[in-house]
Amino acid sequence: MNKKIGKQFFEEIDSYIKKNLQTLTCSQIYDFYYFFWEHLREFKGNSNGFTGLSELLVFRSLYHLLGGSFKRIKASRSNWIYEFESNADKGIRIGQSVPIYINDKRIYPDITINNLERLKAVAQIKLYLTGGINEVFNEIEKLKALRANYMDLRALLIIFELSKEGKIINQLKELKDNLPWFHFDILKQNNDFITTVLTKGLGLNEFIKFKRN
């Protein structure tokens, strides 16, 4: 068996993101994921059991947005999770599902950004909100727990698909108005650039000299 097949698959995705980063819209990220979902149905009848692509698309967009020059290092207090440390600025690290310890609890944000050993921003990624409004409140509680320990934390909730009308979207807008450190964006039919959404939602310009490819 060709051991490189799996790596080539991820390299092609990553190359596409890097090449098109400056013009890649939220809607295109959404389409990328759901085209893949349709292909899975062609090959195995459904998309059950396949996870991670949504997080990969957002994480690699962030990776290249921050310059794309990182080395992989082991995350502290973990034997199986890695982070990426900037080659240009050793204080900056980005990671995916890296555990954050709050007292006796561990929280696993989908994406973390650290600067000088301090958590600066997190992103939570949802394909859709299967738990409805309760899922929103659960996410906010986790983010508030992180914010209580990291007072300058910025948080971004990325939702691939959600109705632009109804109770959930209204609640999200109210939370955004009341929590200046919290942002959310819906990717479907959103023509904003993914770089703009990440930069604004995570406050990238506030703590790094951010560099475009």
C-alpha cells in the first residue's frame, strides 16, 4: 500500500487553502466541506463516522493567515497532542483540541492561540447546532470559564450552517452585543473573506504583527 496516499490528500487540501487564502470566502469553506460530504455519500452511502474536516479547514486557514511558518511541538501536559510554534515569533503557538486546565476541569477548545505562554483566543466550530439554544448556552459557559482565567481572551464561534431567522440567531446576536469579547459567524452564504472573520473574531491584530502570505 502507498503510505503517501493519506498525506497527499491533506497536502492537496492545504495547498488549495494556501493558494486561495486571500480570496477564500466563508461560503467557499462551507461549500468545500459539503461537497466532500456529498462525495462520501457516493462512496459509502453516508457520511457517518467521518469527523475533523471542518476543523481542519478553519485551522489551516488560520495557520496560513499567521504566516505559515511554524514547527510542530508537543503540547504541554499531553503525550498525544501537538501545537505549532511560530518560527518568526517563538511566543506564538496555535493548536487544535489542546486541553486547557481550569481548576480541576479540562476544556478542549477546537482552536487555541497562545502568546507568551498565555491563552489569547479560542475558536469553537460547529457544523450546526444539534442541541439548539441549549448548545449555545453550553458553549458560552465554557467560554466564560476560560475568560474568567484569561481576562483578555477573545472567542469566536464558527457555525457552518444555521437559519438566519429564529430564536437561536437572535440569542447569538444578543450575546455578541452583551459580551464584547465574543463573536460568531455563520459560513453558509457568507461572502466575507475567511481571513476577515478570523482576524476580527480572534482579535489577531491586537497581539501579533500579522502577516499575509
